[in-house]
Amino acid sequence: MIDLKATGNFIAECRREKQLTQKQLGEKLNVTDRAVSKWETGKSFPDVSLLESLCRELDISVSELLSGKRIQPEQYQEETEKLLTASISGGRLFGVQIVIYILQIIDITIFFIPFLARQNRFLPEADLPNVLCWIAAAVLLGCLAWLDKAMPGRMFRTSNIWLEGIFAGLYFLIYMSLVIFGSFSGGLTWDAVDAGEKVYVFLICAVGLAAGVSIRTVLARKRRANLEEQDKFQENGR
């Protein structure tokens, strides 16, 4: 959310640096000095149609206006991402992350289709259908990497402990299911596996599931703590 008070103080500061009165700035923007006064006291925010003209008159960027402070070149991308994140609700950002995770599961499944379809072979044949599956999986993986990078608030999107834990468990279970069923399609049968090996398989699944969920939730908790620290730092700096 935009801090109207911080933005108003910043507008007043920039106006004074330009040695303009509220009336002079208002005349340049075709608004009254009373409107400028309301901006500077945080009672209102400039109309969207005026943002470009206002920034031009004050010699600042739109990102700086919305942030309510000067932004150093090396901090520009970080501050811009914060503004984008603040403009999108947390629910929508988590929704985007859920879509990314679901598409990742689909991508893994597409990659394993040739392994599930093979008959009495250790590795699938490099025929046209299998190659097309692998190409499709690679293209989808590239698109997901681009989407994850392009969408703002990645740290926030991956800070939900429940979301990270659930999908960590789903990833592992689906991956292990594909590996096990792939082994069966390669000629191995469950009846051919002795009791000790079955226990070993279940033990690996249990330990792997617990480890995967634990790691993802710990990382999510750490990201949430970092975000809270950043918020406290920003509040103290105002």
C-alpha cells in the first residue's frame, strides 16, 4: 500500500528543491494550490493522469513518487518490485505460486511419460513421441522459470509455510510414484520385490517425505522472518 503521508512529504520536499510554491506547481499541472496542499499533507493522492506530469516537474521517477523517497540506481529494481508486490493482494500472489507449482507437477509428469510407457526396457527409446515429450517438458520448464522470475514478490510467494509444506509433500510423492511405476513398466513387478526391499522402499519414502517437507517449511519460515524484519526496518526508518 502507498504511504500517503510519506509520499506527501516527498512531494513537498521535491517542490521546495525546485523552488516552486504550491500555487506554481498547481498551475503547471492545471490544478489548484489546495489540491497540491492535500497531496503534501497526505489527505489525497494525485490522479493517475497527473503522475507523469508531476514526476516530470519534480524531476523524479514514478517509482520514487510511489515509494515516497529517492531511489539509488542499484536499489531501483528492488524498490520497484516492492511496489508491484504491495499493489497485488497476498491471495493473488499465493494463487500465482500455486499455479506455478501445479504446472511444475505437470512438467515432471510429462517428462516421465516415456519412462511409464516403455515395455521391458531399462530406458525408453529415443523415438519421435518420446523426444516430443522431453521437448515439451523442457519448453514448459523454461516458461515456468521465466514466469517465476517475471512475477513480483518471489520471496513473499514462497513464504507461506502451509503452501510450501503441502507442495513439497506432493512433489515427493508424485516423483516417487512415477519412479516406482516406471520401474514396473520396465519389467519389474511388485511381487518380485522381497519383503526387506519393500520395507526399504517405504522407509526411503517416509524419510524423503519428512525431509522434503521439513526443508521447504524451514526455508518458508526463514523467508517470512526476513520479510517481517524488512517491514520493521522500513517502519523504523520512517
